[in-house]
Amino acid sequence: MKLLMSPMSPFARKVRIFVRELGVAGQVEEVNVTVMPISVNPDVSGRNPLGKIPVLLRDDGVALYDSPVICEYLDSLHEERKLVPAMGEARWTALRQQALADGLLDAAVLLRYETAMRPELLRWDKWIDGQQAKIDFALDAIAREIKALDGDLTIGGVSTICALGYLDFRFTSYDWRSARPALASWYAAQSERESVLSTVLHA
Ligand SMILES: N[C@@H](CCC(=O)N[C@@H](CS)C(=O)NCC(=O)O)C(=O)O
């Protein structure tokens, strides 16, 4: 299988951590691509009409997207402990954690595009403030429910790691830790995992 990805993409990182945690990284070749919301990369949009990464190209030619779908597919290929819990309250907790972290990331990626890509004269402060508020509220919610991230790593934890890692990568002066020490120490502990260390976001 091939994974269309970028070393800068936090959503692709979810899949990259996931395959490492499952021990199937050897079955997934990582292929670097460049994507931008203001231009079309035919190699990507030919597989995912939305033009976004990650995209998983299966050996039978089927392209899977987006990151939650790819992770759930990869989890269906093995019989060991599932990173996406199959049923019960554990499933809804993990999927909700994923939705929250992915939503934080959506806001952070949009904020990045707005502040780094959009011509300065066209930037809209209220819109920037709106995305920043979503990030702050999401972080507060994750911190309030930090206990639910304890225990075995699930897709909820993987997504949370990627969201926090992206904030550190793109918003270096944003201090999300001081007011949320328990979340900061959870993240510090997770950052020592081999799967996390080997996928640190970089340009
Ligand atoms: N919901 C998608 C989001 C993917 C996404 O936003 N990827 C970004 C890169 S981190 C992208 O491809 N941006 C290009 C664009 O918006 O055209 C997922 O979970 O995979």
C-alpha cells in the first residue's frame, strides 16, 4: 500500500503513527506529495477529489481517505488489540476524542493558511480570532477530560498527539501548556513513544 503524505501534515501523521503502533509500517510506503488549498495537484486530486492528504492507495487500486477512514481500515486488517475500539462506550469515547482533536486541527490548519498564505492586506482579524477561539476551547475540553486519555493508546490519543504536535510545529510562541499542566505532562509522556518520535513534523 502507498500513503500519500507530507512530513508537515498532522492528518497524515495520524496514519503514520497508527501504522507504527500496529507494527505494519513495513506494508505502507510513504510517498511525499505537495498540496495547497489554492492549487490542484493531479496526483492527489485524481485519487481524492478533495485534493487533501492523507490518501491510502490500496494494492487493489482503491483510494481511501480521510484519516479516520484510513485508520479504521488499517485497524480492520489485524486481530490484535484494536486502536479504534470495536464497540461499547470505549468506542464512542475514542471517536469523540478523535473528532475533537481533528476539529482543533481543522481550525489550526485554516489559521495557518490564513496567516501564512493569504496576502496580508486580505487577512481578516475576526476570522483569525474565531479559529483561535475554537483551538482554545478544544484544548480546554481535552484538558478537562484528560483522565479519559489514560490507559492504552487509541485513535483518540493518536489524534490528540497530532493536534498538540501541530501547535508546537506551526505556532511556536503559543503557550498552550501553562494553563493545562496535566495535558502537558500527558503529551510529554506520549512524545517518548517510538511512533511519535519517528514522525515529528518538519519542513
Ligand atoms: N479531514 C481530513 C483533513 C485532511 C487535511 O486537511 N489535510 C491537509 C493537510 S494537513 C490538506 O490536504 N490540505 C490541502 C487543502 O486543503 O487543499 C483528514 O482527516 O484526513
